[in-house]
Amino acid sequence: MRVVFMGTPDFAVPTLKKLAASFEVALVLTRPDAVRGRGRRLEPSPVKAAALELGLPVMEAKRMTPEVLDALRAAGADVFCVAAYGCILPDEVLTMVPAGCVNVHASLLPRWRGAAPIQRCILAGDATAGVSIMRIGHGVDTGAYCAQASCPVPGKTADELTADLARLGADLLAETLPSIVDGTAVWTEQDEALVTHAAKIEKSELWLDPRTTAGENVRRALASSDAAPARCRVAGRAVRVLRAVPVPA
């Protein structure tokens, strides 16, 4: 089975490695090198670094140019696999290969469609998170899914939960991909009545607030990230909160 993989951040790396171990990865598509981390240096995406380590052909793209479309056609893939790529795929890509485009989404759809499903499930106090193997369509995470897997949430930071879900998603995609390609996978349409949306986290949402409960403030610290850190004000100065623990009454 020939696969084209599209992904960018750390979340996508386990899926790429699992696919490379089980199938023929004809091409890896990822976002271009960008300024990352505290050093503010131009660095490759985690997926690009992993692909080069695995000896896989890599192409960088932030949009579907004619050159990228030509490369996708030339790959001769049976299926396109996506995990947090960060680029909208046009109809031409969605219908280019026999088995279409499938995505590893970090939620138990239809709960938490959108950009920040992991942080949203932590902030909401969900007991369970998960991954869904879904078809990519025109809406944001609106496609049918053929498989899901779950794990517990309480007490995990966003980074810890992301790592758990990345491993779950990698295993689940590798397990279900043969049935997707041969057409035997069973697809479930999402129930629109159960949809919740995972909008991008705003920094203001993660300010600790003494007027709310200890539990809410703990979840804000757990959902924290470098892009949107949990913060509070101490002696008139803003400080980042790395961990928070509720004190027994």
C-alpha cells in the first residue's frame, strides 16, 4: 500500500513513524521551516525532521500550489493520510486518490471539532478524550469516522494528553487503514445534535481567577502551553503558572 502523509507538529510524528513501519510512504508533505522555540531560530517541523531521519521524501508546502499537486499525483498513492497538517485541502486533493483523504483527529467526534480539541477537553473537565479516524470533507472536522479510541484525561497536562493521543491515533490509523483502502471500513456519520466546537485558545482564557473554583484554575494550568500559558498576578507582576494543585478544604 502506497501512502502520502501530511502533518506538521509533534502530534503527527508517531503516526508518520507507524505508517513508515507498516506501509510504503511515497511522500511526506509538511509546513515549511519556521521560527520555533525559545531560541527563535528557523527550524524544521517535527514531521520534517522525523521524515528525514527515516529517509523519506519530503516536500514543504503551506498551500496547494500546482507544483504540490503535481507531486501528489506523481506519488501514485492509494490513500492520503493527514494528522495536524495545518492546510486546507481543496476538492482536487480530496478526490485525487482511490481511498481519499483520512485524518487523525484528536477528539471523540462529534465532540470538539476544531483547532484546540485537547485543551478544550481539559478546560471543560472531560473525563475521557480520544482520537477519531475520519474522512476529510468540506466542513471543519465534519466528516464521517470509521474508528475511535479513548483514554482518561484527569490530571494530565496538555503535553501529556497530546502524547497519549498521538500514540493512540498512530496505532488506530495503522490498524484501520487496510480496511479503508479495500472499502470494507464501516463509516459513521456524526450526530449534529452532539457537536461541540474547539475554538483556538485565547491567552485571556488561561488567567487564573480567584473568583472561580480551584478545579477550574487547576484545569487552566493543565491546559497551558507555550503558545497560551496559564498566568496569574503576584505582587503586581504577571507570572506563568506551571502547575496548580487543589488544596483540601
